[in-house]
Amino acid sequence: MTGIRRGIVAAVLLILSGAAAWVVYRTNQQVVSGVTVVNPEGAGGKALVVYHPGLSDFQERVTGAFVAALVTRGWRVEQTTASSRAPTDLSGYDLLVVGGPTYWFTPAYSVRRYVARLGDLRGKPTAILITGAGAVSRSRSVMERQVRAAHGEIVVSLALTTMRPNDEAAMLAGEDNRVTAERMAGEAARRIPPSHP
């Protein structure tokens, strides 16, 4: 019987190790996409949005709400994923938006690596969009420190969750937490003046 139990324990450990390795691989995997232009005729400023989509659709939904709100303010938006192909010359942009999900209390590695590749942001207005299931405040702090260390000017910094209330009043009123997160992202984007100085 002892041999059977050891075999079961070994099989369970092997499965758990494989699952952990897959999660680490997927969360660190670079997602490559082209640059999508939203509102090409926008004259209110030019924004570059670079994000890591994550394992769920939550980061994409939050990023999409932020982009949609920028467009309502007249911004031209170029959007892509945080990869080695994402633009690094920011001279033609009035606003940089970076975002990604939280893994192990830090922003997705591809987002941190992208910001590191940018070097000196030279005071570039920057918005940060961090998402996660629960504890996201440390992740936001990590991203804020990285942007400040690169001399970026943080104009918006959001940390939104799927499980913890993003807005207590909205939760008590029955609003779905993901809908609240999208609404909050849109509201934050609308507060950024076009062609932020």
C-alpha cells in the first residue's frame, strides 16, 4: 500500500509542477501584435497604448474602455501589446498608456520589460492601468516606481480588480464589479486633457 501512496503523491506533485510551469510560462509569454490605430483623424493628441492582455479578458476590457474614452475626447490612439515589436520612439506621442495584469503581486513581466526598454521618458505624460483578481496595490506601486525612475509624469494610475470591490457604492447598488472597472477606466481617461502639456 505504501508504494501505491507514494506513486499517487508523486503523480499529484508532477501534475502540480506541470501546472505551475504552464502558468509561469503563460504569464511571462510575450504576446506580439501589430499596432492598431483608433480614431485616425483625431486631433486632440496622439496616445500610444501598450498593454499585456493576460490570461483573461479583464485587462483588454479595461484597456478598451480607457481607449474608447480617449477617443471621445478627440485623441488619436495607437494600441499594441507589450512586446519587442512595440514602438519605443515616443517622440510623436503626447501620452503613453501602459498596463497589464498582476501576477505574483507585480505587473506582468512583458510590461515591465517594455518600460525598461524605453529608457528615459523625459517627462512623458503616462497613464498606468493595472488589473488583477484581488491584491493589486503593490503591483501598481511597482509600476509607478518604474515610470517615475524613467522620468515619466504619471497623469493616471489605476489598479482595478475582478474580485475586490472597485467602488463600494457601485457594488452596494448592484453594479457588476467588472462593469465598474470599465466605467472607472473610462472616467479616468476622460479627465486627461487633450494634448496634455
